Amino acid sequence: MKALFLLFWAFLLASNVASAPNAAGPVATYQQMSAEGLVLNQGWRFHPGDNPRWALPGLSELQWQPIDPTLSLHSLPQVEKAGSGWLRLRFRVSPALRKQALVLRISQYAASEIYFNGRLLRQYGTLSSDPKQVRPYWPDDEPIELQLSEAEEQVLAVRFAVWPRFSVFSDFFVPSFFRARLEGLQQVVQSNQLEATYKTSDMLLFGAFLLLSVLHLAFYLYNPAQRANYFFTLYTLAGAISFACTGFLDEVHRLDVRIGVDILSYVCLQTGGILVVRALYSLFGVPIGSIYRGLWAANFLSLGLLTFANHYSWYPTVGFMLLVTVEQLRLTLGALRQTKQAAGIIATGFAVSLVLLLAYGFISRYNQALLQVNVLSLPLRTILTFPVFLSPVLAISLYLTRQFAWASRLLEIKLNQVRNLSQQMLAQEQEKQQLLAQQNETLERKVQQRTAALQKTLHNLQATQNQLIQREKMASLGELTAGIAHEIQNPLNFVKNFSEVANELLLELKDEMLPVLAAPQKTYTCDLLGELTEVLEKIHHHGHRAGSIVQGMLEHARIGTGERALTDLNALADEFMRLSYQGLRAKNPDFSAKLTTDFDPDLGLLEVVPQDMGRVLLNLFNNAFYAVCKRQAQEGKDYKPEVLVRTLRCSNAVQLVVRDNGTGIPSSILSKIYQPFFTTKPTGQGTGLGLSLSYDIVTKMHKGNLLVDTQEGQYTEFTVSLPAEEITCDLPSYQI
């Protein structure tokens, strides 16, 4: 619980109290930066009043009063008395630090204007000579980029105005007047990550306490006689409010509201401790006595000291929580002595919390950096503190839930007894009706079972029939296409062969007959033979083109065995990716591209037709390498071609993604890419059947999807989705 956590943390602070550093001379020098940055608490000078010239770096502040602004207002009576004034700090940074990108972080309990080397950086809140017009502001350590001047000394000047009402509250809620810290980019990132982790922890605890509050409110509404659920509802609700206040505290920039939210957090924390004691009184049947009333008095006293009294820090809250914890242990041990064995659940919760709290304190005392080590993507601090807060709460909740379940079970047993007595009284009169009803029920159940079996059989037959019809259609269409392709292929072969023979005859005619012709006839005949040779070469070229289209039609109409086999899709994709890459490099040795693979190691084996899936992958990889090769030819050496293949197992599906950073697909032709014979490649480099064939294999043969995502001039991404066993996953983003 938060009470135990505060208690143990107080002992740690008591053993690690550090005195504030003494004010340095007029110029402070900083040589190196720690992991937490540099706290600028030495060398400050203070002067009451308001003069805009005091922001200038050339001003001498030797007559100004030395000050440590990181102290509280109660420790700075001169500032509290003046109400407004200026702070100035001259400092130097070592050459090593000057090379770093430095930022300034400010935390304050005032309104201020921040000047660096005479230039206004930020204004936080509203400053005024009239204290009633001052509006303080909490910057939440907002990072401010610093541009160091070429001079050796840097001057930081702060114009401030104090809100008079801050003097009412204790140093615990107003711990520091003004605090400035220099950090590098690494410290900023680490600080932001740590703050995000703390906020996440508080929000998760808020959600857990709020959920338990709703659960026990439902228990209380169902059984108002168990008053422990009512008080435990109030306790968990108070805890949820406390963690919500802590989680959102740094989001509140109005300091008066911030202090109110902070005080509300501790009011809910301490009041929740009394409410859980009240729940234990009701749970174990202990009468209310002077101890319980004394806890309320101690609560008001500790809250007053915590809020308004100085020099006590959080010790009033720690002392109060110690009293609450002692009373909780007294009630739990008393219940165990009365042979209430179920109370051991609550005692176990307290024991787990105490053990983890001791472990947290030991690590924090001797190896604090270990608390930030990530375990299962969570910091060790979060893993330890979650059970510290939740184990006692969950133990009490489990105890109440167990009682609720036992009460429901006893009620069910009593209802069954009443029902049995009633059945015995009516047994003789209803015997015949029961027998008849049982027979009717048995007959109806058998009819329903038989009907369900027949419907299932009919559904299977219809599905089988549809598959057979579709297979016959595809087979007939494939045979027709193959026959037509074969018929076209024969005359095409004659055209190609005769064009080659004719070309050879023309060459022979040109070599043997031209020399014997006269000059005019020779020139005319030479031109005519050249035109015929060019025409025959075009006939031969387009004959080869038509032959490749016919070959593509034969592949499109090819009827494979259709036998599925358990296939390692990762290995298949890797093999065809490298096969396609080496094929392109054989044609273009100067081409090279980055091959990126991101295979899911838990993908497992998938039941597919390996030959057909290989054709799909080869088509996708060929298109990807063609696109990056084309873009490289357009953009030159500055362009870095890359092809990515990624696999992932998702809910009811396996996804395979092929992505390239090539030329992309224009939106005007995106709807046509799956049409047969449609291609954007130059004549002779594509048949227009690759994507059409791939689409049919994925969607018709494997009942999957083939989707495309593209941006012209940037990238193209094809996603093959195949049905698989149901598991869950999150698809990561990947940009190339």
C-alpha cells in the first residue's frame, strides 16, 4: 500500500540527508555533467526591485546579495519580504560541455521572466508590482534550448514575482523557490522517459483501484448487509483519486490549482487508510472504539501539520500511516487468532507488500540505478511498486469476493432444499406428466440432433459441389486457354523461323548478287534489302514478344497438382528473394540493392501449395527489383535502393509483406494492375500476367487477400494475407 511505501521511504531519506551546497563566488564554473544534469544552485545574486537594465550581461552584481534560490521561501525571508526582484548568475562551462547541445529546465513557485545573455527566453505566469495581480506558473521542466555566446562567461537573469499565498503552505508542498538545471539531449530523453514511466504507473494503479471500486460497489448493491464492501468501495475510490491526482499533477500549470491537487492526493491517501481500517472492523465484526476515533483525530492533525507546518516534511503522513498499518495488522492478527483461516489471505497480502517494499528500499539504498533496468519492457521500479500497492488491496478484495461467493453458494443450497421439498410434495401428482415431458424432451432433442447433423451434411455437400463446379470451370478454362495458346504457338514458331531463314537469304543475296549489279541498280537494291532486313528483324522481335505472351498464358492456365504441404514461408520467401536478386544482377552486374528481412520466428509451418506460392513471391520480388532499378537509373548515386520482406502471424491470418522504395504505382492505373496483359514495362520486358496470376493463386486457390499500398515516387508495398490458426498479434510499422 501507499502507506507502507511512504513509511519505508522516510527511513531511506533519513539515512541519506544531504546539506545544501554553499553559495560560490560571483562566477560558477561547471566542468562535467552527471546523468541527472547540472543543478545551478551556486553563484546566484539577488536584488529586490524591478529595473529592465538588470537583464543586461554587462551589469555588475557584486553589490547584490548572495542567495541559493533552490531553498524554500521560508528559508529565504529576504525574497518573501521583497515580493519581487531579480536573480542573476554568472557561470562558465568547460570546452567539453560547450560542444554539447544544452537545454535549460526551470521549476519554480513564482511568476518569472528568464533572460540569457540579455535575451528574453521565456515568460512564465504574470508578473506585477501588485501582489494581487501576480499569477504564478509551473513550467513542468519545459526544455529551453540555450545558445551559448562566444564570451567565456554566460549570464542568466531572472525577473520574478512571488505569490503571497505561498507563505501559508509548508515546505513539503512548496519545497523550492526557483530551480534551474542544465541538461544535454541524453539527459532530456532519459528524464522524459522516466517521467512517462511514472505517469504510466500512476494511471495503471488509478485504473486498478477504480475497477476494484466499481466491483465492490456492485457487491454492496447486491448484498447491502455486508457493510465491508461499502467501506472498501470508498477506500478504493479514494485511492483511485489519489493516484489520478499524482498522475496528472505535472499537467497542471496553475500553481494554486497544483497545490490544491497535491493536497487532495494526500487527503485521499490518509482518509483511504482510515476507510480500509473501517472495512476491516466491519469484516471481522469488531466494535468501533476509541482507537478508531483516535485515528480520525490523528488524521486531521497530521494533514494540518503536513499542509501548514514547516520542518516536518512528510513525517506527519508517515507517522499517521504507521498508526494505520499497526491497527490493520492488529485486526488481521486478531482474526487469525479467532481461527478465521480466511483472514490469512489478507495477512499474506500485507506480507507480500512488506517483502517487496523491503527489497525496493534495499535496492534504492545501495544500487538505485538498478531500479531503472527494464524487465519484460517495464522498469524494475514499476514491477516492484505495483505489487506493493496492489497486493493488500487485492488480498482484501479476494477475501470479500470469497465471502460473497460462499454467501451465494449457501443461498443456492437453501433454494435447492426448498425446491426439493416442493418436488417431493408434488411428485405423485406430476409423475406421469414428468415422464411424458422427459419422453417429449428426449424425442425433441434427438430430432434436433438429427436435423443438425443433416444440415451439416447438406452444407458439406453444397460446399463440395461448389468446389467441384469451380474446379471443373477452372480446368475447362485452363484447357481452353492452353489449347488456344498451343495453336497460336505453332504459327508463331513458323513466323520466327521463317523470319530468321529469310534474313539469312537476304544476307546471302546481299553478299553474292550485289557485287555483280551496276551502280544505280546496286544502290537501289541495297536500300531495298536493308528495309527488308529491318522488317524481318521487327517480325522476329515481335514474334518473340508474342511467344512470351503465349508462354505466360500457358503458365496462367497451368493446372498444378494443387496438393498442399506444410511449408516454411520464411525460408521460401528468403530463397525466392535472393533468386530474383541474383537473376537481375546477372542481367545488370552494376546493380546492387539492400535486402532487408524481418521474419517472424513464431510463424510456424503453413499449409500451402509451395510451387504456386513460389510463383507469387517470384513475381512480387521481380516487380520490386525492377522498380528500384528504374528509380536508381533516374536519380543516380544519391538513391539507395532497398527491398524488404516481412512475415507476421496475426489473428486468423499469416501476412507476408514485400516493400520497395522504388518508383511506386501511379494512382491512375492502380485499379488495373491485376488485369491480365496489363503492364507498364517497356515492350519486351513484361507480359502483364505476373500480378494477375499471383492474384488468382492467393485469392482463389488459397482463399487469401493480395493488397497493395503505394505512393508514386516513394514506395510500393504488397501484402499477402493467408488464413491460418487463430492467434493475436500487433503489426509493427516499418519504413524504408
